[in-house]
Amino acid sequence: MKQLNRIKIVLVEKNKTAKWLSEQVGRNVTSVSRWCTNEIQPPLKTFVQIAEKLDVKLTSLFND
């Protein structure tokens, strides 16, 4: 399966965990884990929150 988002990669680059991200965006760890494996995608609004919390450009969360 093609990886649509880079959330997991950016978390590793920023030394953050899925648990940390789940607390930051107010979602459960299971949902965040599924985002990280590209099993499901978060809503665009959540992608914006993730980018803000990780201090990255929104586009860096997506593969070309």
C-alpha cells in the first residue's frame, strides 16, 4: 500500500511518540497509530493541528 502521509516519519524526526501526539490533538492513541500506519487518514483540520504541534509545514506531512 502506498504511504499517503508521513506522520510516523515526522514524529521520529522530532523525537515524539504517537502517545504524545494523541494528547496534543485530543484523539486516542489507537487512532493516531492507525494514521501512522496509513490505515486511515485524519481529517484535514487534524493534519493542520499536527503540523502546528510538530512545528512543520503542512506539506511535510504528505508524500509527493
